[in-house]
Amino acid sequence: MTSEWSPVTRDLPIGVFDSGVGGLTVLRELRRRLPSESMIYLGDTARLPYGTKSVESIVRYTVKATDHLVGLGVKMLVVACNTASAVSLDPIRSRFAPLPVIGVVEPGAAAAVAASISGRHLVLATESTVKRHAYARAIHALAPDATVDERACSLFVALAEEGWTDGDIAESVARAYIDPIMKAGRPPDTIVLGCTHFPLLHGPIREAVGPGPVIVDSATTTAEAVAARLTADGLLAESKARGTLRLLATDGPDRFAAVGARFLGEPLGAHRVELVDL
């Protein structure tokens, strides 16, 4: 049954959904940008990774998860998963209208277009996001003449989750992925971090691309998009106190807490993670 939403109060929390822990980088930026907002984060850790699933399965999983968040009472949905953002935003927006729904792809693409002078972009993402050309389509919708190179950097995910986000290993992997494009002539002037894991590897990526290109972080740009939408819709929290945070996972709260602490940027005990069954 389709869930219904009605604007009851500006102090309802923001619902943030991801297939796992990567979206905690988006949550971190949301809390930094909007400290008075309460938030509920749901990581569908029982079904990850979404990137290997069919479009139909991804939409079904996303609907189940966002149904749960909307049922808890939220004033906005943030789809912090690149794969889900690439394939599920339209069904989710239709299902929950007029509830605002923000994904991570559109803000990242808009920021890249705004920052670029040459119109040449490099998108670093997972294999599934690259195969779907999600960022390329979003960039070309805004700048049809743009040149977009997409590079699948699957090892970045493992490095981020293992905590190997600096040092020789991370820098070597970053150079292996990025050097062929940067040295091929007419290098890009924007680098889009098209996976929520990748902000943790900002340092090695910057070393690989050099000082010139602008690095666009989809977590930061999504937080700005959320702030702008809340302001435009008159939905900013009335309270000025620090907002509350509720963390939900569909499996493995211990691992969620252990890995998620690195993404959230603060200590995180398993007792803070609620296990939910979708």
C-alpha cells in the first residue's frame, strides 16, 4: 500500500536511506550543515550491495526501506545511495509526493557543471554507477557539450571500509585508477566523487589528480541541496537545539557500528544501532 505523507511540523526528522554504511558520509555533512535538524538513518545492510542487483530489485528494496522511514514520520527523504539514486528517484518521488526527495547524483552533477571552466569532468564511482552512466546523464542534461570520463574504482570501497584511507597503499591505488586519464591529454578540471565511500579517500585522490582540478564531493553538495530545499519549502527546524540522531540497520549492527564510525567521523557503539526487519 502506498504510504501517505502530510506536513505536520517542521521539527519532524529528515529520513536518510542508503544500502549500507557509505551514506553515513552524507549524514555527517547533513549534521554539519544542519545541526538543529533531527535525522533517522536506515542502512539496508541485509541486501547490500545494490549494484549487483536488477533495476526491479533495487526499486523494490528502496521502496521497502523508504516506506519504513516515512512510516516513522519524516519531513524529507534523502536517498544517499548512488545506485538507488540512479534508478529509484522517480518511483520514490511519485510514491511519496509531496514529500521532498533528494538524491546524491543530481546535486553532484550540478556542482561539477558550476565549477568547471573547460567542460571536462572525471567521475570516480563504483562499477554499477559507471555502467548506468548516472552522472554522465545528469551532467549532460545541464551541459550537453560537456566531456565526461567515468572510472570504476571498486577498490576504493574496500579501502574505505578497512580504514586504509591514507598512506602508500591508498595512494598507489588512486594513481593506478587516475593516472591514465590525467596523463592522456586535455585532463578534466573537475573530479566527481560519485560514491559515498570516496570522500574518505580525498587525500590520496588529491595527490593523484594534482592541485588543479576541483574535487566535487557528492556528500557536501547533497547537504547543500537539502538545506536549500528545506529553506525554500519553509521546513527548517524551529528548534535551535542539537538535533537527535537515530540509526537503523537491517543486519549486522556490530559491523555497522565498527565500519560506520569511520564514515560518520565519531565513535559509534553497536548499542546505538537499531535492528529492523523489512
